[in-house]
Amino acid sequence: MMKVLIVDDEPWVLEGLKTMIDWGKHGFEVCGEALNGPDALRLIQEYKPELVLTDIHIPVINGLELIAQLHELMVTPPKFVILSGYDDFKYARTALRYRVNEYLLKPIDDDEIESLLGRLSLIIQEETASEQTLGKKQSFIRGNIINRLIQGEYNEGLELQARNVMKLQDEAELVCILICCASNTLNLMQYVEGTFPQGLACFFEDSTGKIGIMLQSSSISHESLDVMVTQLRKDLVGEQEPTILVAVSERAIGVQSIRALYLQTQEIWKLKCQLEKGGVFFYSDQRKLKKDDDYHQDIFKQLLDKVERNEQEQIESCVKRAFASFAEDLLTSEVVKTRVVNLELTICRLLAEMQGNPDLMMTKLHQEYGNLGDLNDYLALSKYVCSLSREAAIYLSQLKQQTEGNTIFNVIQYVDREFRTKLQLQDLALHFHMNSTYLGQLFRKHTGQGFSEYLNEKRMEEAKSLLMRTQLKISDIANQVGYSKTDYFIDKFKLIVGVVPSVYRNINKNLKLQGEGAQHGEKEV
């Protein structure tokens, strides 16, 4: 039902309008009534009715002033109908200026008000349907762009699109919230939308079906955010199951932080889901726990090194040393499980960066050992970690052999083609879904040069060609080969070529003239 609010300083008029008109016939219901302007202003903002009927002459704030203020205060103000005992063109003209939909004279004619309600009902329903359709389209576009960002795609054009559709300022502060539940609920998105301030939350659904929110958080304190997400989970538990998990990232600035914020919530989900935990979890709290336990976390670093090197014969002894250290410090099995989960996350990330499928390996391990949450003693956990490490070491070795040659060939081709643009190793690694350190090592292995050295030489070859073939200014050549600062280009050119660009051009120009002179002399002879 559409809501209507009536404003008049005569109680008998209010009662008459409420009872004598068949509001339900046209899909309306009276949600409130007010005797003066301030009460009407408050109630309209609170109830957000689709329609307001108001007299002009009401106390404190008259009807026209009320309408003017509501147009300034509300993003979507209601439709307004003026009820007045004054048949004065001046009032009607002012009402039109304030975008009043109808101007009716008292006493109200029943047929006239019935006809009016019928027309307004259709108009409101059509506008609502149009807004809903537009809202769904905009929501789809926002969700699609956020998904591209969280999957690692990034460029200036995509950032601009994201800022526009999400209505973000350049330095907007963001926080990511991820809602994870066992069952897919069709109305979950609609249910969640009412929790957060209008206009600040952008919703998306990730590739696994989890609902996410990118929330502009600069105006929301940590305490308020905690209350919001805690109440949200409490409400959802009543509709779903107690294992619902709400993961909340840290706060960061700008579109470029969206992927990192999402990965923080994913890290929380993987950590807690392995332990079959439900609740509200803030990444900042988990990070504090990590800092407190840095010593114990470092114990697995040597093990990871053995896994990456596929040193099978040393993996078992490394696992034994790690668990001996846990036992010496009297860590409970629950605490050790959290360390194992972090090890899993790191290994899975390594596999994913090598274009592997960590889910296949993890499924095989869980089939053999059961869920990690069911392993309750050191012996079972150590066997699980040993198998995890051995399987991961073999898989990583296979992935490196399969992808190394093809990947670096594509990378080198890409650099040879795009060297004139602003290229950085980190961006290149992101583009090819690789770890930047590993890509740098691979690049040197296959080219005999570091990435920067290779890129600069490629640019200098092009610069030398332009200096010999064209009369472009040095600054233009610098820009064309990928250097935004001319001074830096000149210094780099001298370092690699041995002379500054202008000298190089003159030398080659003189050599060319000498060659042409010699040819001319031969012809004369």
C-alpha cells in the first residue's frame, strides 16, 4: 500500500479526510496526520509517504513553505496536493512553482478527490516501477564493476567508472563487509539493504554467492559500524542459521583499495569457516592477534620455504620441529589450528598465483583427513600439515614447469609491445596474475636482465631511432618512449648510451653527411 499523510489545523477536517475517503480503493493508506508545519515536516521525513495532502494556512510553517523545505531535505520528496479555502490565482501560481501536483478548493468534492487519487495512484506506481527498474540496472552495474575490481582487474578507466556509479569522492574511505551463510537466500540482498545508510552502501555478490557491501565509512564510527553489523547478524540468525558469519575489513581510501579490502574479508571467512565459526569478525581484531603471535607464526616460514623449493626430504623434519615448538609453549590444539589455517591460506594463495586450483588439493586432503575443525590432537594435526605441505610442494613444482615458459614468453611480448606506456613490474604481475617477486626472477632467468634494465634498453633503442630519423624535440621523444620527465630521460640515456641525446643526434647527423659526401665524391670521379 502507498502511504498518505494529511496536514490541516482543523481536527474535524483531518477526521473527515481519514474516514470519508476510500483510500484503500486506490492503493493508499493514511500513515499519519499533523496539525502544524513542524510536526508535518518531522512525520514526512520519518514515514516517507508517497502522497501528502496539506492546507496552505497551517501554524508555524505554512503549507507552501513546508513543501519547499521538503524538496530541499529529501532526495525523493512525495507528491503534494494543496487543499485550500482560498480561490486565489496567486496561491495557485505559487503552488505550481513549488511543484505541487494538484490544487483543490475546500469543501472537497468526493468525486473530484476520487478521480485525483486514481490519477496519482497510477503516476506514483509508474514512477516507482521505473525507479525500481533503474535501481536494479544501477545495482547490477555497480555489482559488476566491484566484481571486476575484487578479481584483480584495474585501470584508470575502470576506476573512473567505479567512482561514478558508486558516487565516490577521490579520497572516499571504504570498508568491505562480507556476509556468509550456508544456504542461498533469495531475499538476503533486499533484507540487508535496509541496514545501512541510504546512498553509502554498494552491494555486490561475489563469484561464490556471498553477499558483499562496499560501504563509505568516513561518517560512521567504529562503534556505530559494530552495532549495525551485530544487529544485522542477529536479525539474519532469526531467519537463517547460527553459523552466519559477517566479516568486516579495515578501512582504506579510494577505489584502488577495494580488492585488498575484499581479500581481508575473504581471509576472515576462510579462517573462521575452517573452524566452523559464526559471528561478527573485524579484520583489525584478527590482525592484532597475529601481531601478538608473530613468533609462533614465523615457525612455519621455514616450512613454506621447503614447500616452495619442493624439498620433500626436509618437509617432515620441519613439521616435527614446528609442533615441538608449539608443545613447548603449551599451545592448545585450537590455537594451533589457527596457525594451520594461516598456512593453508598462504599455500592456497601461492597455488592460485601460479594459476593452479587449490580447491582440488584441499578437497583431496579433507576427504583423507576430514574437516580441520575435527582434528583435535597434535598427532592428527601434524600428519595433516605434513600431507598438506608435501602435496602443495609437488603441485607447485608441476605448475612452475607447466607455466613458466609460456608465461614469460607472453610477458616479454607484452613488454616489447607496450614499453612506451607507464610499465611497472607490480602492474605487469597483476596483469598476468603472478607474484611480482617471482615474475622478476623469471624475467631475469629468461632475458639475462632485470625488468627495469630490459625496459630501459628497449626504450633507448626506440629513442635512438627517433633521434636519427626525426627532428622531434628531446622532450617529445622522451614522452613517446615512456618517460614523463625529460631530465630523467636525458640522465638515463647518457648512462646507457654514453652521451646525451642531443650529442648522439649530432654525431649521427655528421656521420650521415660524411657518408653522403663520400658517395657524391665517388660519383664526380
